[in-house]
Amino acid sequence: MANQNGKLLLTNAYVLSMDGALRQYASGYVATEGALITSVGPMSECPPASGFTEVLDCRDCAVLPGLINAHTHLPMTYFRGLADDLPLMSWLNDHIWPAEGEHLSPDFCYHATRLACLESIKSGVSCVNDMYLFAASVASAVADSGMRGFIGEGVIQFPTPSAPSWQDGLQLTRELITEYRGHPLVEPSVTCHAPYTCTPEILTTLHGLSREHGLLFHIHLSETRAEQGITEWLQNGESPAAGLARIGVLGPRTLGAHCVWVEQPDMALMATHGCAACHCPTSNLKLASGVAPTVAMLEAGVNVGLGTDGAASNNNLDMWEELHLASLLPKGILLDAEALPAQQAVRLATSGGAAALGDKRIGVLEGGRLADICVINLATPHTTPRYTHESAIYSYLAYSSQAADVKHTIVNGRLLMRDREVLSLNEAAVLREATDWLAGGAG
């Protein structure tokens, strides 16, 4: 039985707050009550264990905020391995969109999202930002799994399996907002697929809806070099980011996914308007889209999060792999070993993701924040021996740790995984659902 938001105490841990001062406690504790963290500090100040519903001894573990997957398409787990080693537009036009047309339904999206949530929980991810179709089913599966999610219906100018027109997609978005506004785990978002698949009318209408309700506006932005040339409504020489700024869509809660081909003027616009970016290194490498200029974006003042994209273009939802690449790629490209150091990479996956989503409740371990927590084992061959200088812990996490090392995952004060056993989902049943779907002729 999963811990149902009682009083939870994590002790004897290497605690990383991921706050602005990057406070850490080599021997620390985290106390929670209900959905909130009540206190964090050294073991010398730890409250008595007798006052807690459950106590977890986290000796030889790091305790940090739950990882935040700031851009993904959860139901695409069922298309994992369907088509690989292809450029983005061929992959989309010739394989993914036809498969979605044939298979997508509310039931498909619910069960495929369950698989995505299982994979995410097992890798210490507490929060996902999803853009897909049949978003109500995605939201339901995320909530049922106990995870936190920003969930939006992907609106596009063409007919989709969930919406014959973009106006139908708009209506589905309105219904999602009505159903989930104020939900403890799911926050509805407003999503447009991309500038090249949406007209200015669609973009401004949907962005207006996000402003009206104070919600995240989520869009693919400058994922490939070709995007500028295929976006018909842009003015001569205008970049997608500049076009969005011109029509008033580059707002303070706009999140541009990928941002591989943004240039310095785009970054300045994004920073000025408060538009954030999500770096998806594995997917961008696999689809040969390029590598986002994360260091330059951060230097320009853009909030940058980290994401996996969908499992059909990654092909997993392992945020630890994204974290590794986020730190390594800038070093190799810029020929600068100091570019994007380990602690900054960990920040992208935690507090940076929260900032990119515009959510101050998550991404940091401190009193009053939501109790979304990842506990990862450091007593492994690949994290041994352990040096104790201040930056060493970030190096182990950024360069050595793996998803399989995650021991406990806590969301909203509830244990979703204890000692590698997922408590909020029946792992065997979720895996059987996926294999039965494929065996039933889907492949």
C-alpha cells in the first residue's frame, strides 16, 4: 500500500536542496506532512522519528527534488521502436502520423500513458509536461499513477484523431481546463504543435486562452533548421521566435520545446518576453536535428528545462541520460571543459525545469514546497569511491548515476516507489497491457 500523504521522514541522506544557494547537507534529513515539505536540514536538527507515519533511512543515498521532464509525449511509448534512424519530417509524415491515425483513441492514450508513468516513476521523475492528443485520457492516467503533470491537447491546423478541426481541439482544451483546474496533481496547459503547423489565428487564439487562465502555453519551437522555411506565415527573413513575438505569443509562460536553431536575437527576444526553453538532447541527436545552444540561452537569461521528448524518438524516458548529455554536449561542441558544469546540469532537471514551467511550488527541497522527491542510491560500483568536495555529489549524479539507481520516488508527499517497487501502479499489468496491444496486431 502506498503512503497516502502522511508524515514522512527521510534521514541520513546526502540532501541537495537545488535552491538558489545550492545548499547541501552531507548528512541531512527531509520531513514532509501531507503534500508539503515541512523542513530540511542537517541530521543534528532532525525532528524525532516518533512523530512520523513512516521513516526512510536514506544512508548512502542522495535526496534531491524529483526530476522534471519538461517536454514529452507520454502515449508515444507504444510507438517505441516503430520507426528509427530517420530525419524528423520523414519520421513524422511517413510513420508517426499514419500510425497515430490508425491507432489513437482515448483507451490507447490512457494505457500507453500508464506505461510512460511506470517508466518515469522508476527513474525518479515526479513531474511531466505532456503535449499529445486525447489529453483528457493522458491526464487521467497521470493522475491515477500519482505523478504530477502539465497536460495539454496538441492543437494543429489539420484534422487529428481527437479533433476534426483546430476549433475542436480548442474546445477539448477548454474542457480539460474545466475538468482539471485546481486538481492537486494535474495542471491543464494550452498547447499548439508548432509554428509551421498552426496559423497565426490558431496561435493567438490559444495563447489568449492560456493568458485568460494563467496557464502554460507549450509549443515546439525551432526544432529543425527547415522550420523557418516551411512556416508560411512568417515575414521575409523572420525566424519562428521573432514571428511568435510579433503576433504576441512569446509570453512569460510560453515554453518553446527543443529550440535547437534559435540564434542570439531569438534568445534576446525570449529572455525579454520571459519565454522559456526545453532542451531535449537525445531526441534532437537521434533525429539529426542538431544540438540546442543551452549555454548561450542560459547566458542570455532564458530559463531552460530538460526533457526526453517522446519515447518514439528517444527511445526512452530516462531523464538521467538527458542530464548526462546536457552537460557533455556543450563541452564537446564549444571545446570548453567548463561549459555547463555538473551542478548546472542537475539544476536543469530540477529547479530549472520548474522555472521553465513557471511553477514555484516544485523543483527545490525546502519548507513549504510540494514534497516531490527523488532518492537515488550512491552505493553502486559506478558511484564508488565517493569524494567529498562540494561539487563531487553533482559529478556523481551528472556523469555516473543511472535510472536503475533510483530507490524511492515521492510525489505530493506520497511514496510512489519504495525500494524499486512501484506502489501506485501494477507493474506486471502495465507491461502486459503493452505487449498484448502489440500482439493484437498493432505492429
